[in-house]
Amino acid sequence: MPPKSDSVEGIVLNYVNEQNRPLNTQNVADALQKYNLKKAGIQKALDSLSDSGQISFKEYGKQKIYIARQDQFDIPNAEELDQMKKANSELQEELQIKNKTIAEVDAEIRVLQSNLTLAEIRTKESKLRTEVKEMEEKLKILGEGTQLVNPEERNSVEETYLAKINQWRKRKRMFKELWDAITENSPKDLKELKEELGIEYDEDVGTSFQSFSELLANGKKRKIR
């Protein structure tokens, strides 16, 4: 007579049948911790079930291995196995289609999230109008011939700017030499390695060294060394 489903033997029997694979006492005890069952009680239940023939067991030295009785399961024939394989293949194809659809929807969501809302558009419009007004006022002052920056301040700013540009160029060169040395014999894809290390080039953040370095050259025709 099978044990009650809510008894220790019933819980253990149900688990062994569900797993249908070789198990030792520790395997069962670990899996059934949610029932607050003691390992000794589980061992007793396993021995009782095996003694009554409800599960099978084999001894390997001092350890017993338990497994569900195989005669209780329907074993599919060759035709049924082929049908199962075909059904599995169809399910795999369906899963791939669904995953592709999910990826496309996720991409659409990201695009929508990147678009500005009406409130954000109005805020940006207001900010741009303010900036335009400020630039128009500056342009008006310049048109009247008013000097906004004295020569000493301008030279100081240009020298500081030039120093920063030279430092930027030096660091770019140092990084390139170091990066080339590190990745020379690396089998890993350099783009993947760069992303993994969190490295961003100037272009990745919308910055152009060339455009910054040409500012002084365009303004004063100064050669940057």
C-alpha cells in the first residue's frame, strides 16, 4: 500500500519518482529541506520504501544509491521517440522565433525610450531659446566693437588650452602604445575586450581630438606641437 502523500515516506517517494535518477540520502535530504525533514527520518523512509519494493536501491560499499522503479514508467518505442524528437525540434524552432520577436520588441522599446517626451521637448526648446537669446546679445555687443576679453586674459586662456591639448595628445599616444603592447598577441576580439574593460575612445563619447586641436589653429594659425 503506497504511503500517504503528506507523510515522510510519501514526500520521499514522490521526490524519488519525480527525479528518476540515482540518488543518495544526502541528495534527498538537501532537496527536501523545505519540508523541514531530518536526514535520519529521510534515511528511514528510503530504507522502508526499498524494503517494501516501492523503490530500488544498490549498495556501493557503505553507501546506498536509490532510484525509482522503472517498471512504473511507460517506455516509448522507436516511433514514439521519433515523434518526441520531431516535437522537440519544432518547439526549439518556435522558441527561436519567439526569442527573435522578443529581441525586436526590446529594440523598439529602447528606441521609444530614447525619444523625448512632449514635456522634455518643451523644456529643451525653452533652453535653446534662452541660449539663442544670450548669443544674440553677445553678437550685438561684438558688432558694436566692444572688447569682451583683454589680450592678457586671452593669451592666458590660449596657453592653458594649448597645454591641455598637448597633455591630451600625450596621453592618447601613451595609451595607444600601451594598448598595442597588451593586445599584440591577444586572441580575444579587441572590441569585446575594450567593452569588457570599460574603455571608451574619444569617438565613443562624441568627442574629436582633431576638432579641439584645430580651434587655436583656425583662430590664430598657431602650429600645435
